[in-house]
Amino acid sequence: MSTSQLTDYVTLVSSDGFEFVVQRSAARISGALNRMLDPKNNFAEAVANRCELRDINGVVLEKVCEYLYYNERYRDAHDVPDMDIPPELCLELLMAADYLDV
């Protein structure tokens, strides 16, 4: 697959069917998504520009997407503002972060 077939956006799909369209550059912050979306690895996700995450529900995946953009925006910044994380999501977010390698 040539890089000309890569799109600037990819779709992340949660276990309950919610779809989140995010910039490829933000999605590739995740080690797991980066490997899925790398055309050299020949995964179907790289061709379809779509990653189905069957172990992550929509509420958690929404917060993960928010974090990916947060990380991209503040990667090299100083005095970074705190990201609002609801306490009831902490355990699920930790498991998603481990799964996605972020």
C-alpha cells in the first residue's frame, strides 16, 4: 500500500457500536493503533482506516480519543492543564490505556 492511499482520518469503533473519527496523527500516539494503522504491517485496519475495539465501550473510547488529542496538543508544552477524568472511569481508562499502549 502506498502512502498516497492513507487518509488523514481514521474511525475507531467501540464495543457498543459508537464510531469516533479522529486524525490519524492523534490515533498513532497509541502503540497498538499505530501498529494496526501502519501499512507496512499489512493489517486490514490500515487499508480500511477503521479500527474496531471490541474490548472498549463508547464512554471510555470517547475519553481515550479526548486524551489522544490532549497528548498531541500538549506533548512538548510546559504548564499543561489537568485533563478532567471522572473517578468512575479511572479503572476502565487504565485498562484501555494498557490495551492501547498509551
